Amino acid sequence: MTIASIEYKEHELRAYSHQEFALHRDPYAKGPRQFSSVVRIGAIQPNEATARRYAMSFATAHPTTAIDAIDLAMQYGKDIVDGKVQANKL
């Protein structure tokens, strides 16, 4: 698993994705591949240990690749830092 990491406005954003299987979490079930992602937002200062994690919720269509899910999670994290989105912590 690759965990992408970037610095954005004095915050460290890390995102990872995982595949969601179709009915009953069966990896052999037929259907499109769908991915979910989580973004972790932490402060860059070493004395601050308040990392927050947020799960991505896809309203329209689920991403079909892990890279797309990570890209969406990073954008979601940037929107949270900018104050554009009010999200609930995990």
C-alpha cells in the first residue's frame, strides 16, 4: 500500500485508499471495482500531535482506481484545511 503525503499550508496531508468489494465483501463477486479513501491531516510542527482523519464520501460515482481515490482524498483534505468543507472526524 502506498500512502501519499504532501505539505499544504503548514499541514501534512496523507491519503490512502482501499478497494471495496461488491456484495458481502466478496472479492470474486461480479461488478465494477470501487475504491474508498481516507485523508489524515496533521500539523507540521513537531510539538503538535493533533492529527485528524476523515473518510471520503462519494456522492456521485466511486473512483475506479486507487490513484483516483487518493487524488480525490487529497483535494478533500485541501478543502478541509481551506475551510470550504465541514467534515466529521473518524
